[in-house]
Amino acid sequence: MDVEKIKKIIAQYEAIRRLGQTNMFDKNMVQVIAYKNGFYELTIFIEEGRYFEIFKNYGKWIKMIDESDIPEAKPVRCEWELVEDFEEVVE
């Protein structure tokens, strides 16, 4: 993988981490937040099953970016609702 792609992915990851909305081990939620924020490089990286490479290489990769490389991430509204009648859900 080329250096510029790694830099973009780690910057997008760092933006989500700093947002503090999710546990970063919850890769599915990280992927949702990435997608909703337009962080498609990170979204695809996760889709390819490579998410845990970030944890393995974080110390090395984070040194590759500057503060100005980290994009702004906005929180994603996730609404969960308990449904009493299952039939409402499947209709």
C-alpha cells in the first residue's frame, strides 16, 4: 500500500477516534461513522478486512501525519428503539 493512502486512512481513523463517539474496537460502528463522514478510504479498508492493521501499526502510522492532515469528523446519530410488537418491525 502506498504511503499517501496509509496517511489518508490513519488521518480518517484519528478523526473518528478523537470524536469519541464509539469504542474503536467496534469496527462496524467505526465503519458507519467513516461512511457517513465521507471517509471512503477508511470505509473500504475496513470492508477489505484490514481494520486491525491499524491497531498493529498505529504507533508507526500516526507519526506519518500532521495535525493539519486530520479531517473534521461529525457525530452520527444512531437511534435505537425497543419495539414491543415484533410484527411492526417485519412489516
